[in-house]
Amino acid sequence: MTEYPFSRRLMSLAYGASLVLMVGYATWLYGLGNYRHLLIPTFVTLLLLAALLIHLGQGIKGYIPQLLLLSATYLTVFNALYHPPYVSSIWLGLPTVSAFLLLPLWAALLITGLLGPLIWLFIFYPAVQAPFVLGYVTLILLLALPRWEHGRRGALLRATDPNDCQCNAYNIDTLKERLQNEFQRAAMLNKRLAVLVIHLPQLDMAEEQFGHRAKNALLDTLCNEVHGRCRDHDLLGRAGETAFWLVLPDTSESGALLVRERLQHALSQCVLVETGQLESRIAACLPHKESFERYVQRLNARAKALANG
């Protein structure tokens, strides 16, 4: 729920349009002198205004304005169904559709499965008919099916994607697999191998203070600089939250140190809006006559040492 299901601009348009419509509806009721039914539209207007301001604010999670918008939708429909002249019960599908558009699948199923029947119990309608129950359940299932299929395909893609989900680098499983292949190749053919352990100390701070956008900017800058200044067969992978391994096949210790100096100089020239000059800590780690598991332990220990300063 921390990520917007749609683009930020589209969500801003949705919040703004909802606010304009509710202000127009409240003004229309005021002009008609229907003060008895003006309370709910006025409250919903304030709710939508708060949702829009929170959405436009920085460093606030996206699910808060989404929940406010959904609450405003439910209140508006409940007000229309409760007060005479009653409208058609088909309008109960509006908050149901909104829930599946704004919330994750499990949350949408929970809310629509509880609030829909509760709204019907609170309004002065005859007993619920079987066709209405069947239609409501069918609507929920039809709305849940695309979200479930989208989630299933996303899980399958994440399981088979060799890249990290946040940046253009290999994930930890693919990284270890490719590193093991290079480790065995270097041992069998008596080739050289070096790995640069890269630590970004600003990464956690950037996410806490400036949000995901600043964190993604740091990750993209690092990956772009590394890919732009290394060979095509060099491998960059993310070994931890703030740690990266740059696998350098056919590279001696002196070559790895040259690459380290070149990368540190290039990264120090990168200046980001939120965090300023990009900071990086890089150390070289070469395999000795040891097992692959022991070498991975040394790499992890070197990453922890860099993180501790």
C-alpha cells in the first residue's frame, strides 16, 4: 500500500476532480436550501481536501489519502442511499470498484465484504433479495480476478527475474550464482578474479528523510556510473540493503584498485538534490586458496566493516 497503483499525476487529478464535484454538490444543496442534507457533503468536502493536501505533501505514505478518498466515497453513497428520495442500489458498486482500484487485493476484499452488507443493514430497504446478493458477490469476484492475476504474474516475474527489484543490478541469488561460476572458472583455468565491495552510507538516511524517490535516485546513480565505467562482462549485484558487489573477472589486485579509484572519483562527482554529494566506500577483496563459502563470508565481513566505518 505504500506505492501508488497509478501515476502521481493521475491520482492528483482524481483527488482534485472528486473535490470539485463534492464542492459543486454541496453548493447546489445550499442553493436549494436543503440544509438538512448538507452536513455529510460538507464533511466529505473537508475529507477530500485533506486527502488532496496529504497526497501533494512530501514524505507521507500514499495509502493515507487513498483511504480518505475511499471513506469519502462510502459516506457519499451511504448518504444517497439512506436519505429520501432513495437512489438505486446499483450505486453501491461505486465504492466497491473504488476499493479494488485504490487498495491491495486483501484489503479490498475485507472492506467490500464487510461494509457492503453493513450499509444495506443500516438503510430502510426491504429484506435483501437473492439476486442482489448474487450480483454483489459476482461483482466482487469479477473485480478481484484481475488483481489476483496481476499479483500472480508479478510474483512469477519476481521469482524468475535475475535483477534486483529496485535497481539495475543482479539480486543476491543471481549474484552468488554468477560469482560462484566465475570463482570456479578462475580456479580451474588459473585465472585472476577480484570483487569490489561497495557500500552506500547515505542510502538508509535518504529513504528515512526524503522517501523512496531519493533512495531510487541514489541507486540509479550508482548503477549508471558503474555500468558506464566498467567492462561489459563485469557483474554488478546487490548483496544487501546498502551493499553491492562488483565482480571483475580476469582482474588482478592492482587492476581492482585502479577500478576502485576510478569509481570513487566518478561517484564523488555526482551531486543529488536531496542528499548532496554521493558518498561511497569501496574495498577490494580477492579470493585465496579457499572454498567459495569461505570467500562469501569474507565478502560479507568486508561489507559489514565498511558499514561500520
